[in-house]
Amino acid sequence: AANAPRGQAAVYLRRACLNHAEGISSKAGADNEQFRQAESDLLAALSLFAHDDMNSQIVVCHQILLGCSRGASELAISKAKYLGGELHKTESSAMSHFLGVLMLRFAHSQFSRNGNVDVAATCCQCAIAYYAALDNHLGSLWAAEAYITLLKTTHDWALAEAKIRETIKPAGIIHAAFAYIDGILTRDANHQHLQVPRASILLEFDTLVKSVCSMTGRETLRAGWEEVRQALQPRRPVSTMKFLPLSAEARAHLNDPQLGCGESEQEHFIRTYETRNSFITGYFTSIDHSFEAIGRGDIDAAEAQLQTFIHSCDSQNQLKEREILSHKIPALAQLSRVEEMRQELPRFLSDWFSTDSRADSRLLFNLRNMPSDVREHAMEVRANTAHEDIAMCFTAQAWDKGSVILRRISKTLPEFTTKIRTEPKPDSWQLLTFIGAIYEREGNFEKALDSFLGALHQLENLRYLIPNPDSRRRAYSSLHTAELFCGLTRTSLAMSLQNTKQSPREWRLPATTWRDQALIFMEQGRARSLLEILQAQKSSSTESIQEWMDQSYRARVLSTLVQSRCDPQDEADVTKRAAKVAKELGIPDNSFDPVEEALKGWHDTTAQVFKSTMFLPDTRGLLGSIPSGSAVIEVAICMSGIMVMCISSEGIQSVHQSSLGVYQLRRLVVAYLGKMQTLLKDPVGDKAAQLAASLSDISAILSAQLIKPFTATIRKSNAVIFVPTSYLNVFPLSALILDGEPLILKKPVYQIPSLNVLRHLSHTASNIPRATGASVLADCGTGRKQLHYVGPEVVSICNSLRVLPTEKRRFLSSLNSSEIIHISSHGSENYSSPWESTVLGDEFRVVDMAKIGTRASLVAFSCCLSGKGQISSGDDLVGFSHAVLQSGSLAFIGGLWKVDDATTMLLMHLFYKQLAAQRNDTKGGGTCLAVAWHRAVRELYRLDSRSAGTIHDELEEMWKATRGKTTRPEGDFTNLKYMMDLLRSKIDSGKLDFTLPCYWAPFSLVGYGNAVVLGPLGQK
């Protein structure tokens, strides 16, 4: 009865649910009125349900869900653990299952419908705690799988990997779950139908693990899981079809050859499962080894790995052609063998779409009176096959074939493209990108633009769901995002050449012309994470930004520690690092679990800092940020070609497009870096001239794409600004050729992550006062890796800037008051965990730079590899260059490869002399960094034995003058005299050819190169 306590309790519970739902919809924060009312209603319901255990448990579950929505994660998880324990006592399997599923469904709803990642993550953690207390091993596995899927979908790959390792460890969740199922199968022969869900659970988890491995490239995880999977596999393949509760009619329909999903297909899948698994593992192993070779600069070894896999495909006779080609064609794509891909493609494509058919598959199945469940299964199989066929046409760049396939799919599956938009999956935007590219190549630009914009809408929605900027960066770091933005840019340029009456405004786009819209699209996919951080710094309070920086630092330190635990090289070292991190974060060492700490969500305040940032295109603002007289060369590249725009402050001057794709670019750049390292090891050997010629040839090939089409504009410019992409981020763009000479000899050259970033930096330079001091630090190291020449280098810099060398212990505290920050030391690159890349050893890492706020005009790291970073398709580098710009600095100089210490000393000496001389000569006007760098590099390039000897002697005299004084930097320079004499000997003998790019081209200037050093010179 309504007036009875139980009736009243039910009303309160119902009202609490409504208030909870309204509170979620209001998006008014964790303490909104609806949430408070829901909490009150639940307490009332719980009181009225006294002595009614079942209904009380339902109320407690809703309290847990409300706690998740309100951000009370620790309390919610604690209650979930309590609830699981209580239900374990009652042994109520139905209620236990219901409440666990309720938590997981609420998590799914919060992510997919409301875009609340933190709430979804907390719900998953509650479900894990609940099932663990319940001692329900299958439920624990479902909850873990849901959490890993969420982490993967939000691009938090390191934590997804950590949760997988936790799940598959000995005596872990997956072992317990399968032991439970196998126990039932062993005890009761009547339960053999459980072989079906057992096989399905193993297959689903296997697919999930492999998808994470494909993102992280972690071979040890793949190998570890394979060992576990083999142990869980049944000794004999299980024919799942015979256990399915199907009627004879349904079974007959499933075995219809036109459906292609019957028992014969299932039997083949099961029979060849291990062969297929081994084949796929071979593909990913070749990819991993290929990337390792790329990291070493050995492009031939990288491509040999792929070629070995391709050869292995020819001897594979147990799998179907489609299964083999699904990996062979992508391997060929990475070798840019387009014609071979196109030849192989017809053998991949499904028979369903190989001939014209006017029949709608759904109508055809209805005419056959097919049961609804079988019909929907058949439709899903066809839709998946259509997706695969379109994707492979795109990969093979078989545009004509793609057009035909797309037309046939639209006839046989009329709902196909509609469902991609109305019922999107996490990768639906990629499929829309492929469809857009096919329409674009057939000249149907309006359909192409419609598909591309649909993909962009889905991608931006996915990005909005992610509060963590690092995960947002990864969301834009796939090859497919580059394809999307290249497609949007190409289509806009094509529409600018058409006699179309439609303007961008009629498509609800911001530009007034299609040419301007092309620039906006090119910018939209570029360095978005860095841009959002700069936007947030401008629009948020100092307290919010500082809180975010602290939390971001914590998350990155934990994430890198988790990664090192996933693939430990030295277990003792990992344990030591864990203890250090625990101490640094103020967490008791005995209770420190890096995974659990890293899984804690972002604080709502800091999450909102980035929820409010958005891409605001403004062509006039972009062009206005370009310094007058400068030429901007902005590049976009994808598998099928390159696009280059030459832009000035007056607009787009010209556009160049060619078929040079991203994998061809990779071959050129990696070959260049590899040859450069070889040349640097022996710059006077027998092969030096041949290596130098090869480097010039590569520069000429790239110059034909980036310089030659715009020669007239560049000649008239007073500076060249590159907005590079992909592998061009690690290529010395100053080594490109203009009129037969390196570009840097003709013009000041620098690069910027995007014009939007340039706009923010130029605004910062004009409106935010810079610091006035300088921090100059030498760290010569010890032992065989000692850097002897950093002593005279730093003495020279300090002499030019009129400051004392900075002591190592005071370096970090001096950064905020320094206009110029210079470090001369070793640099180390950690490719697998780039936040851990260092200068000054573990004392100063990329992650430390990113949390520091500076007001510097220039940060220079005279170190190996300090300017390199990890490349992404979204051009958000994880490395010092973007970390420096994020910190508030205007410009950065860093090394792209292992530099020569002696010539680096000479270059930095010349550069800072230029800074000091120009600042003194311009009567307070200051010094443009790009001009000073240009003049210094040009002077180094033109050194001969006489002029180089003069500089050497000048540096030596400066060093001698510091003996016993505070003007000499810290460190052991016992062997410096010998090294200086050795350098003088090389100079005098002509063994130093300063025209070799290994000497003058290793450093790149990134950021606002037009920044002016304005601060007063310090006093000695």
C-alpha cells in the first residue's frame, strides 16, 4: 500500500532516481540541488526499508551510483565493497547479478550518453570492488574488461595495459573465472553448452588485449598474454554451433551460402584459430621490429622486417585469402607499393559486393521468412564485411574500385551509411573518412565533404569526452586523423576551383571562402593539445592552472612508472623508482600502488579547465599573427600524398600537392638521420663525401616539395616559418635548399607547431612581461661520457649575457625569473616513455619542464636529442619543444640528433655573441631570435681554419680567465686542456669541414622566432 512504509520507501526511491537523472542532465556540478535531494530521498528510502534486506541492497546500490556522479569515488568504492560482502552472505545470485550489471550499465550510459569519463571509470571501479567482495570471478572479469575497454576508448593505453597485466597475472581474475567455468563443465556433463560462452569470453578478451597491444606496441604484453591464452585454450577445438539453441529452420538459414556465416565458416574459424593467431602475431612483431629499426635510423632494416612478413604470406596455405590479405595489404602500404596493393585487392573483396545487385538484403531475407535473430545476425555480418571492404579499398588507394563497392553497398545495405552516423561506434569516424576519400577521388566533392564533416563531428565528440590532455593528444595521434584533415583540406581546395554557388557558410563553416576554409581545416588537426593548454592558461585562473599542472605532473609521473613496471628492464631499479615517486607524491610507501593511484580520476575543477577549451577558427587572426614579410610553409601529409601551403600575412599565396605519401616521407627522413649519424661518427673517412652527397640528394628531394614551388615568394621574404607535420618534425628544415645553398644561409628559419600556436605566442610576447635574468648551466657529466667543451661554452655565454653560471642546486628555482635559460649537458631520449626523456639526468625531465611556469623568451638545451620528441600524426610532440612552449616560454632550441660537442660549443658561442651584439646595437630595440640564429649558423658554416682557430683561442682565453673565480661553472674539467688542444689540431689540419650538415644543422628553433630579447643585461 502507498501509505505503508515499504510503499513510501518505493516512492522515495523512485523520486531519488528522477532527481539523480535530472542532476546529471543539468550538468550543474557535483553539489547541485537535484543530487542533494536524491541523497536525502535515498536516506529516507533506506530508513523505511528497514529489515527488508533485498530492497535495502537496491537502495545502497543507488547510493553508490549517486556517489559516482558526485565524484565521491572513495566512498562509492567502499560502499560497493560493503554491498558485495553483504550479498555474499545471503547467496542471492539473482540480486547479486542484477546489481553488478546495474553498475556496469550505468557506467556505459554515463560514457556513451553523457560523455562523463570520470563517472564511468568510478562505476567500473565500484563494480570491480563489488564483484571481488562477492567472490564472483566471472563478474570480476566482466568488470575488468569493461574498465579496460573504457581506458582503451579514451586512449589511456598505459593504464589499459596495466589493468590487462593485473587481470592475467598468475592467480589473477581471468584464471579464477575460467577455473570457475571449467569446474562446472567437469562436474556436470549436462552443462556442456557452457562451452559457447567460455569460447566467447576468451575470444573477446583476446581481441581486447590485441587491440591494446596494437596501440602500445608492447611485445612483452602480447607474449605474456599468448602464454596465458594457450593455457586457457581447450585441448580440442570446440564446435560452438552444435551447442547453440537453434531450431532446425534457423540452422538451415544460417547455413545458407548467401549468408556466409554458417557452420562451415565457424568450423574453419575454430580449426584455424591458432594458425590465424600466430599469423597475426607475426604481423605485429614485424611492425614492432620495424619501428625499433626506425628509432635507430636504419630504414633498410625497418623495411626488411615488413618484407619478411610479406614473403611469409605467400607460404600461408591454411588461412583464407581474405584473412591473409587483411594484413599483407597494410604491410605493402607501409612500403608504398601501391600497384601491388591494387593487384591484390580483388582477391580480398567479398563476393557480396563484387557484382551488381538491386536487391536490398533485408527485403531478401524477409522474403525467405528468415527468423528475426538470424536475419539481424546476417545483416550485422554483411555490414562488418562492407566496413572491411571499404577500409581495404582506402588502404590500397584503389579509388575506382572503392566507388564501385560503395555503390553496391548502398543498394544491398541501404541503412549502412545512415547507421554509421546515427549509431556511431568509437571507430565510425574512420569509416566516414574512408567513404569521404572515395567520394573525393571520384569528384563528388559535396558528398565527400558531407562524409568528412560527419567524421569530424564524431571525432570532436570523442575528444570532448576525454578530460585528460595527454589522452586527448593520443586521440588525435592516429594515421587516420591525418587522413581526415587532409581530406577536408583537399576537398575545400577542390571546391574553391569549382563553379559552386555554395559558400562555406551554407555548410555552417566559419570561413567566407573555400580557400580560407582549407587553411582552417589544416590547422584544426594540428598540435591541438598544446593549443588547448595555451588557451586554458589564457582563460583560466592562476589557481586552476596551477592545480591542473600539479595534477598533470602527478598523472604523468605515475603513468611512466606504470609503463616501466609493464616492461621492467631492471626490477630493482623499478622498485627504487616507485619508492621515489611515492615519496615525491606524499603517499606511504607500504600502501603505494601506482596503478590504483593512476586510475584515480581528474579533479572536476581541472577537468573543466579543458572541457571549456575549443578550436575557434579565425582566418584573420591566424594571418595577423604572421610577422610582416615572412613566408609560412605549412605542410599536411597522408598515405596518398602531401599538401603544402605558402602563406603570408596577406593570405594563402599558393598551394602545392603531390603524390609523396607519409611512408615515402618516412623513408627519406629516417634515411637522412641514419646517414647523418654515420657521417658524424667519421666525418673525414672514405665514405664521408658519399654520405654528404646522399644527404644533399635527400634535401633536394624534399626541397622540390617544400621550397621549389614557392621559390619566388621565399626569395622576397625576410624569414621562413615552417609548420611541419609527421616526420618533418625531426628533419632539419634549415638544410632544405634554396638557389643551390642551404636555406638557413639565405634566410632566418624557424618552425612553429601551428599558426594558432604562433598566434598565442605572439599575443603572449606582446602582452605578458618577460623575465629579465638568465640561467646558464653546465653539466659536464663524469667518466667516458664526460662533456669537456660545455665549460668554455657556458663561460662564453655568461660573458655575452654578463651573468654568472647557475649552480645546479639553484637551477630549478631560477627558471621563473629568467628571460634566457640555457643548459649544456647530456640529453637522453626515452622513445617508449617520452615524458621520461631527460637533460641533467633524472633531475630534469620532460615531465618536469611541463609543470614549470616560466616567462622566458628563449629556452636552449645544448644537448643531444633534446629537440626530437615522439612524433604523432596530430603533430603534438611529447618532448621538450612542446613542453617548453607549454610552460610559458616563447621559443626553444634543441638538438635533433647526437651532436658534436666541439662544434656545438662554437655555434653557441657565435649565437649568444649575436644576441648580445644586436641588443647593444639596436638602442633598446632588442634582438630577434631567428635572425641571431640565422647569422650564427651562417658564420659557423663559413668558418675556415683561420677564423675557427681565432674563435678557439678566444674561448680558451675566456676559460683561463675564470680560474679560481665564480665565473667558472661547476664540474670536473681536468682533461679540458687536452681536448682543446685536440680541437685546435683538427682545425689546423683542416679535418673539420664546417659545411657538413652534421655540424651546423643539428639544432632546430621552435616557437616564436620573432621574439625579441628585451631584458637588461645582467651584472657580473
